Amino acid sequence: MSAVFTTRLTERFGLDAPIVSAPMAMAAGGRLAAAVSGAGGLGFIGGGYCDADWIDEQFSEAGNGAVGCGFITWALAEREAEAPGLFDAVLARKPAAVFLSFGDLSPFAERAQAAAVPVFVQVQTVQGARDAAQAGADVIVAQGSEAGGHGASRGTFSLVPEVVDAVGARALVLAAGGIADGRGLAAALMLGADGVLVGTRFWASDEALVAPGFRRAALDADGDRTLRSSLPDIARGLKWPEPYTIRTLRNAWTDHWQGVPGGPASAQAQAGYARAVADGDAAGAPGIAGEAVGLIHEVRPAGEIVVRMVAEAQEALGKW
């Protein structure tokens, strides 16, 4: 695919499309990342909670594709404090970039810069964007609350131009949250972003590591059937810092536990949640998806999603 939209992102990373796939923990594997990069975007492996063996396996799955690797920064800090070496091992692979979210990025950004690996940083506030720019982020992702997975409270449509105004002269800016088709890409470019970060649309792709049961539930849902909570984190025994909550689909499990003080903290509840996740039981555990789920009506190959988003954005902008 030849470049249709030329932005600072496409020029900096040699892309044909200003589209980046989110490093969704344990869902964005090497095949997905490679498929997005192969179609002209930039794909990321979701390093998540820092399972070194899994990350190695996914880089192998990506083959020779130019892909990046993302981390939950506070989890990476805990991992490095106990068993240092994972982050440097990823840097030694010379990935297309590393992606840091939800924590103090300074020590990791410095190491990435020393290794000449570009740094993406996801933020949820304007001050967070300023801090990321000060720390030397090459690309700042302004994530709105509409996004699936963890996030905070600002909406995408107002956050993105504020971040562009605040730090756009020092770093590239991507829009994230609620973007699943070409209309979202076109809107992001009009807001001043250099491109988009897309999660839920690629979560519902052929290459994503998502159980069929969760995919079916997502195709049946609309954006009204999502919610932000801490329930899945409680069920997994994860101590996520404030103010971050996780957006998932609403289901019988979330409806039940929202009314229970303390949530699913017992060993029995946590074991039941783990079984449901392993079995792809979309009633016993909620799929992790954003409000854009209502724009997704079929599971498609990731490469086709990239091509279609670009074509739709071109058509949308051509109307004006």
C-alpha cells in the first residue's frame, strides 16, 4: 500500500499508514504486530506484565517484521527490581520502538534513548503529556477514556488537541480511545494528531490472541455495554495504582460483582475468574474492549483493517 496520508509519524517510521496497533497485554502477540507492520502501519507486541518467555516467543512469531514492544511501566519497574534484564534484552533486539504506559517512564526512557530505540509514552492528561515530553518521549499517545483496557477519565475528542497544543512541537502525538474505523482516523488527523493508536479493532482481528467466546460477545455488543471498573484487577490480584480503571464489556459477572462490597477478592472468586478466562467464557469473565466495540461487526485480518481504515479516512476527508 502506497502512502495516502503523509504525517510526521509516517515519515519518522517509514510507514504507509498513520496507524499503530496498541500493545494489548497478552492479546497483541507477534503475529498481530507483524501483520499491522506488514500492511504499512506499526505493530506492537503487548509485553504487559513482563513474562520474558512469552515476549521471546512473540518476537519469534513476528519473524523479521519491524515491530515494537510495549510494557505496563509500573509492572516493568517491579520486574526489574526483582530480576533485572528483561528491558535491556528487548532493547538489544533493536525493536522499532518501545511503548511505556502507566508509571514513571524516566529510567526506561533514558535506557531506550541510549540504545537508540524510539520511545512511545501513553498519557491520560495534559500534564502527563508535558512530563512525557520532558522525559524525552519521541511519540506521546493521548488516550481518552473511551479506550478499552486501562485508562482514566478524559475524553479523546478534547484531550488530543490539548496535548497537541501542549507538546506537539516537541514530540509526535497520536490519538487513542474510541477509534476503530476510517472516520476515527480522519477525525484524529483533523484534531492535529500525527496518527492513531488502535486497540479494540485489532483485538477483534484474526491474529489477536483472543478466545472465540470473547470475540463473539464483542461482536454482539455496542458501546453502551462497556464499563470502567477495578473488578477484573481485583479478580486477578493486581494492585493497579490510582486513578486507572479498566474498561471491559458488561456481562453477568460484572453486574453481579458491582453489587458486592470488596469485589471478587476471595480465592474462590479469583479461581472462577481464571477458569472463565482460560475457557473463553464470556459470561464468567468480561472481554477487555473499548466503546468502539459498537463499530465492529466482523473479525477481519489485521492487514485488511489497516487498508480499510485508510480508504475510509480518505473517503471521509474527500467529502469536505
